[in-house]
Amino acid sequence: MRKKIKRKVIKLNDIIEEEIKQSSLRQGFSKSLIKYSKTLINKKTNQHKDFTNVPFITIDGEDSKDFDDAVWAEMKDNKTKVMIAIADVSYYVQQDDPLDVEAKKRGNSFYFPDRVIPMFPFEISNDLCSLVPNEKRKCIIVEVNFINKKIKDFKIHRGIIKSFGRLTYEEVERIYNRKETRNKYFKLICDLFGTYDLLKKMSEERGKIIFNSNEFKINLKSSEDFEFLKTKRLESYSLIEEFMVLANSIIGNFLKRNKVRSLFRNHEKPPNEKISNLKKIVNDNNIKYSSNFQNQSDFNTFIKKIEKNQKLSFLNEVLLRSQSKAYYNEKNKGHFGLSIDDYVHFTSPIRRYSDLVVHRNLISAYFENKLKKYIDVSDHLNLQEKKADMMERKIMERACSLYLKKIKKFDFLGFIDGIESFGIFIKAIDYPFSGLARYRRNDYEFDRSRNTKYKIGQLVRFRIKKNNIHNGKILLDRVRIMNESF
């Protein structure tokens, strides 16, 4: 009697391991580099002012370990003062030293559902440069003063801070919404939200595009069990985002005005081809809209037009895909989505090498009154960012494929996301996957059962025909167009 071969049960961590291996990511750090990192702990400074009396706090996700930004704000009458403190990684990591060489190769930290592959060793990312509570940490501080809700001036400091608290987005949201007046952070949180309202209004007035999107995240229940959750957009998350955008734009504007060669974060206008495709989809769905989608106002007006119509929610995905890909370059092209002329990435030097480059350029120009030799790494960093995005997408696809194997579900609801000569792509509504339904013979772009032509955005019901865990590809069949709204 032949012995049965027991097949290995594929788990999520197996998928992650495979993708890391296939992408040839650099993992771990050499003993010599870790030893070198430890020697930096005793590095002394007289370049940093004392800001330890300012009650900065960090606001991050529950699982965060590397805290590279802290915030503080105070509102009095018609005046508002904001301070955004960013870890001064460049003080410890000098250009072309062993840590810098390794960080440059990695380009950024890589985040996965069950692990992080950091850009720097633990001693730097989670200790020496991490703005943990009650520890003195060196920072670059952007101080902004507002009068009558308009920016009056700004200053940049190299300082030492001591975080007064490590808070999560959920905690901040709860303290503010429930008006927990006895909480020691309540007054500061109120001032932060007051400043956020000011910054949000400024963003809206200059024309920032406010996209609506449904994103999923993998929630690990245990080492072997996971689920997909739709991410909830908390106001506290948007608060931190606005503070970081403020700092990034101020630094970007300073570098541009002073003709400092640096890495700008560019997001150009959508190309004509994508705009034409967007307009075709809008017309195919009989949506009356006369705009040509040439500026931010056109996009925002359209987003508001469709946001209350659940049947048109698929257009949020179409709008996002119509945008250009953001990228790094020495030449400043502005940021279309944020509607900002001069923009850089400055606020995450622990996890993005681009920010470290910007820090060095800023310090040379602002504090040392000289221009540092510029070394262009934009192409490499763009490639590393693309690699991180592709890995995230691939892991999500394969994780969803694995999840679908486990649940006993037959019928799914989705919308047509793409039409090709060989079939239609369908995006599920309640799960983060897309699949391909190949045409039957003579069915090109046509649902014969309903005598209806396929078009992007149509609500459909479908079943899974084939599900490949190894590549995340899913084939669909029994596609039927639905008449009712979502």
C-alpha cells in the first residue's frame, strides 16, 4: 500500500517569506554594523537647543515601534503656534558611513502584516532615534506661527525633546470625542484638533484633492489566523497627516527659494490618455458632468457629486487610477494631488532614505549656510518604492486567495473594473480581490442572458472558478449583471 504524501499547508507567513525571498530583500544586519550603531549612543552634541519643557506627544498606530515624529500646538486668541519634531537621524548617520551605505541600498523600510524589515538596525530605528516617552531625543523642529488663521512665519531648530506620551490614533480620537477633560492630554489634544481644523481649511482652499477610497488591511488574529478589515479613516489620522504635510511643504518651499539641490516629491497632472479614459467611463455611465478634469477643483467637484450615490462608488477607484504616480526627482514639478508647488518628504527619516537626504540638504543650507554636495539617488529610491508597493499588492492578493480557500462562500458581489479583448476584470466589493472572467465564444463585451453590453462600473454577481494561492490569480465565472444598486 502506497503511503499518502502529506501536502504542506500554506500559511500567511509562508507567503510573506516567499515574496521576501523572490524580491531579494536585504534582511538582518551584520554584527559589525550593530556594534557600530551601539557606539553612537554616547555621541555628544552642542548643536541642539533644549526643548524638553515642551509637552510633545507622538500619535501612531497601535503596533508602531519606530516613532520619528512628535507634535505640539497651542492656541491663544487669534494666535496659534505649532511645533513638529522629527527625529534627527542625520546627526548620527553621516553620509557614506556604514549605516548610510546600508540604508541607501534598502531605500526604505518594508512593512508586512507579521514583521518589519527596517532601514536601520534596532539600535537606531527603535531606540536611539525613536521618540519614545520620557527619553531625551535629538530632533529637527519645524515651528510655525499663525495669526488670524494665516501663516505669519516659521523657524527651524535642531533641538532636544522629551516625549510626554505615546498615544494611538484610537486613544486621541476617544479623548477628544468623549471630552475626557480629566485626561492629562486633553488640553493639548483640543489645541491639536483646533489647529487641524485650521490646516484642513487651508488645504481645501488651496484645492487639495480629497479622494474617497475603501482600503483593506490584514488583521492577524494569531500566527495562523487572519482576517480582512476595511480601514476606518479616523480624524486623528488625518490630523497627523495635515501636520506632516505642513512640515513637508515648508521645508520644500525653503529648499526651492534658496535654490538648494535636493529630492523633491513630485506628483504631476494626470496624462491626457488617462483623462480621456476617465471621461469615457463617466459618459458610459450616463453621468452628466461637463468638466474636463484639468485641475484639482474639477476632481473635487466630481467627488462631491458622486459621494452620496453608492451605485457610483466604483468611480472612486477609477479616479485614483487616473492619477499620475508620485516620484522623487531633483527637478521640482510640484504636487498636483496636494495642490502644493514645492513638496518634499521630510517627516520619516527612520523609514525613508529620501527624508534623510532632505535633512542633510536642509541642515547644510539652514544651519551651516553652505550647500552640501548633492548625490542623486532618485532613480534607485523610486525603484525601491515600486518594489515595496508591488510586494504589498502581491502579498495582499495571495493572502486573499488563501483566505477564500478557507471560507465557505459561493456568490460574491462586485463591479466591472476593466474590459479587455479576452475577458472582463471584476473587483469584489466586500473583499480585497479582483478576478478575471474570460469571455465564452461570441460573448465579447456582451451578457447574452440579459442582452446587455458590459461596461466599467456595472454591478455584477459572480462565482470563483479557479483560485491559485501560489500567484494570487483568480478566475471567475457565472457572471451576471445586477440591476439594483449596491
